[in-house]
Amino acid sequence: MTLFTKIINGEIPSYKVAENDRFYAFLDINPLTKGHTLVVPKLPEPEADYIFDLDDDLLAGMMVFAKQVAVGMKKAVSCKRIGVAVLGMEVNHVHVHLIPLKKETDMLFSNPKLKLEPQEMAQIANSIAVAIEGEP
């Protein structure tokens, strides 16, 4: 069972921003920028760790879900755009990074990670969740 499956199952706490029956979105605990969010599919074991191993329906659904999350993020977090990255090397569970950007270099994974207090993380997650819920 992967770290992300444990988060989805509530065994490890997270700062959830959105969830449906197939996907879960939560704040990255080592964010590049405020609001950096991960989108993961809810997968049966063994979990797929490479995005292009997903079937077409799940991959398409994940991107639509990520779009809904990104739209809410853009409303809740001060940024010009939401960058999208798929690396998949850190945790062996398919995931998409959604990163609020003011400039392109905000998306460099070699940048120092932010250290945010739990209260600020909770506030950011709540702001994004509220913005997403406001979507039709």
C-alpha cells in the first residue's frame, strides 16, 4: 500500500482540497509555492505508478478532475497560472502536481521547499476547497 493510498484511506492526515469517488486532491506538504496540490486517483492494489499505465477513461477523468481543482486554486491563491507536472518518481502512485505560478521558475523542483505552519496549510486547503465547491 502506497503513502498516497494511506492518505486517501485516512490512515495518514492530509490537507484535503477535493475528493470524489475516483480521485483525491490534497496539499503537498513540501510545497514549491503556496497552494501546491497533488491529484491522485483512488487505485486498487497494486497501485499504478506511471500515468500512462492508466486506462484511457481513468486518465481522462483524472485530468478533468485536476482541471476543476486548478480552477478553484486559481480563484483561491494569488498566481498567474496553475502549472501542471507529472513526475511520478517520488511516490510509486500516479499523481499530478498542480502548482500556482507567478513566474516559470516557480515550477523548478530544485527550488527550496516552503515550510508552512499547519494553521496556514489548513487555511489554504479550506480556501481552495471553498473555491472548488463554488464551481458548477
